[in-house]
Amino acid sequence: MVAKAFFFDVFGTVVDWREGVAREARTILHPLGHDLIWTAFADAWRAEYQPGMEEIRSGRLPFAKLDVVHARMLERILPRFGLSDLSEETKRALVLAWHRLDAWPDSTRGVAMLRKHALVAPVSNGNVSLMAALARRNNFHWDAILGAEFSRDYKPKPDVYLSACAAFDLAPGDCMMVAAHSDDLAAAAACGLQTGFVARPNEKGPGKGESMPTIPVDVAGSDIVDLAQKIFG
């Protein structure tokens, strides 16, 4: 059965978070006299991503949108890079770096190809203002912005996926989760969604992303354009 809606993971699947955060951090911090290994800074910040969300998923902290979680995570890593004395204005600018990430070269075209045939929406842990900023920057034409802020929880909790299906009045089996992360797809499949894997072998650095899924999926592509071609020809 061909999906009637395609839901996208965003960080790593649709946009290149590592190079984008590294670039933005350099743009903000280098004029202030800081000289870091910028990709190491991006990696350290991203490494706090799951622990930061788990505090909310577990109920230890109330729901907060990802910009707030990113700010908390930033505070944890700044001392490691000798950046404890940054101003609040500079820290806010760094948090907004996540709003200025660039798409992988195939993403805008691939999303548009799928949108010719079905509904498309991000189902991301990113908040709505962040998703809107990335859409405007990269010319993504979503039919809605769904995901964590809509469901008030974080992936891989089931309600994030199921609330997206419900928003489009579709059964889970009529929807496909598209991601470059097998754990995301496994969680979606457990909720009854179809699954589409996109290879992003360099997401976390050269050769450190997923080239192949580690679980069975309905369709796998070398990128989003390839995925769309395999589904719709």
C-alpha cells in the first residue's frame, strides 16, 4: 500500500546538523577570540541531545520545547571548551544556530517529489519555530508541522508518531516515517507506520552515519530523491 502521508525526521535526515552547527558556532565565536575544533563542539552538543530529552520523556522534567532543551545542553558543554563566560546574548545566538541549518543536497527536491503524491510533514523533536525557520531557509513546503511540540512529548514515544497520523485523519498504516536512523524507524514501525530509510553515511562525521538500516524497512534509498523514485517511479 502506497503511503498517503510521509513524515520526516529532520536532524540528520533532512538537514546536516553537524556542519551547520560547526559553521554557525565559528561565525559567532571566532570574532570573540575563540578558536575551537568546531565540529567537536557540534558533536559534544549533539551528544547531550538524547540525555536532555530523556529527562522529559521519563517525567523528571515537564515538557519544554527543543530550543529550551538545547539551551540546557549548551550550558553543560561550555566549560569543556573554555566558554563559561559567554554572555546570555551569545548563548542565545548559539541556540538559534539550530534554526540556520542547511539541507542535504537532495532533500528539498526529494520532499517536493513526494509532495506531488501525498501529504508531507516533519515529525521531529524540533519545535515549531525551529521547523518553520528551516523550511523557509531550505524551501521545504510542508503540509503541516507535527512532532514533539504538537504531541508534547519526544520521540521515540509512541504518541509523537500516532498524533501525527491522527492530525491527518489517517491510520498509521497509511503513513510512512522517513529517517536516517534505524531506532526512529523501529519506534514508528512498532506504532504501525510504514518505514522509509534514507542513507546519511556522513551525518556524524565521515563514515559515522548509517549507510544501511539495521532493521527491516519497507523501502530504503540512497537519499530522499532515490526513495521517492523507488516509491513512485
